[in-house]
Amino acid sequence: MLIASGAVCASLLGASPSGASSSTFLAAGTVVHHVFVKSFKLDHGALTIAPFHGHAPVLSASQERIMWSTSGLAGTAMAIGLGVVTVDAARTLNDGSPRVTSLVGVPAFVGLVDGADLGYHCPVMTTPGSSVTPVSSGWQAVIFPLRLTASDAVFSASSNICGRVRPNVVVSAFETLSVRWHLSASRSQIVVSVPACARMNGWGGGGNVYLGTMSFQATVLLLDRPLTTRCSPATNFDAGSNYASTRTTHGATGPQVQVQFWTQKK
């Protein structure tokens, strides 16, 4: 990933020097009944969501859960709606795998996440880091295009993380999915069922072996829209012998939500 600093960020990444405070806000009435009716921008237009006009399809509850289960999200879900998305390729790093298709004037469901107030566990710094705060620091957008030939994607706005200003980035969206597992024929190993187009993300368990209350859970990162990418086949993953017991139960399965939800204070 490219790292920019100081004056370079201020001129190229839409950042504001420390002291010239500038923040992105989602104005009331921007999204009405899951449709963008006002324009919204991140990092001065590196990502633009224009109003959608016409008949709006409905985003199902299951699709919404998948959207909020996208890997890499961090922060508070602020809104979700249908808009017309444009990502400025000249100002956005796109070097993930698979690469994101061009997103210019693409109708899409978009979920907005604000992570500006997140804290980071930063290493001890021997020299002062950048004090530049990008205008949309911490904001992300999950993009699910209506057009099936366009990539599901995550746009992360330029942000100051641990004193380093990171550029705008767009990557393909992967769903964080908790999957089923089974015991091996010898009942001595836990075997995780990894679906096609997915890779292992994490696994582990907890509970009390003596009380028989053990539970085990495994998650994968699933590329729901592979497009031209050749997918890995479905396979089994040996997760070891810990928690391998007929009394071990499954943890929660299905999409695993990665965000918290904003609630208005009374």
C-alpha cells in the first residue's frame, strides 16, 4: 500500500493541515426510504454518490446483513441506500486482488460507515507522525452495484492512522461468513467446510470441557461476486484437535456483522 505524508497528502489526498479542522458529515435527508435523494461525497469527490432516479429495487434484509458483514469495515453504520456511484480512479488506489472494475455512474446500493472516532493500537513512534487529518478520515462505503458485471467493492477514504496518512483505497468486497464444520472419521479432528470462492479467516472455541459446554466457530472470507476471477474450489480445512468432541456445539453461522449501529439519543 502507498504511504503518503505531510504536504504531499495535503495537496493530493484532500487532507487538511492540523488546525484547519474539516470533517465529513451525512446531512439529514440525504437518504430517504433507502434511496439517496441528495449527493454525498468522500474526500472531495474521490467517491461521489449522486441521487438515484427511477424505480428503486428493494434491498432485502438478508442482503443488508451481508453488506454489513463485509470484511474490513470498522465503525458505525450511518446509512444504506440506492445511489449512482462514481469512484475517481485517478485519486484512488486499486491494487487489490481481484481488482475492482471501473465504477463510473454505476447505480448501486451503498452502505456508509463512519469510523472517525475509532481508536488504534499504534506502535511506539520514534519520530513524530503526520498531524494532517484528511477531510473524510475514517469513512468507508460498501458498494453493491445493480449491474452484475461490476465489482462489489469497499471504498475507504484517505485517513490518518497512527500518524501515517493513507490514500483513498478501493478493494473487492469479501463477506465475513461463519461456516459449518464436522468431526473427522476418527472424531479426533475438526474439519471446516470452506465454500468455493472463499479462504479461511479465523477459527477458535471456548467453554468448559468438564461441563461439556464447548463451542467452536470458523469464519471464511467469501467473494460473493467473482466476475472473471477464477474461484478456488470448495474444500475442507483441518482446524486441529482442540475442541474435537461430539459434545462441542457450533458457534453462530452465517454472515457476521462487522459494524455497530447508530442509535439516536433521546
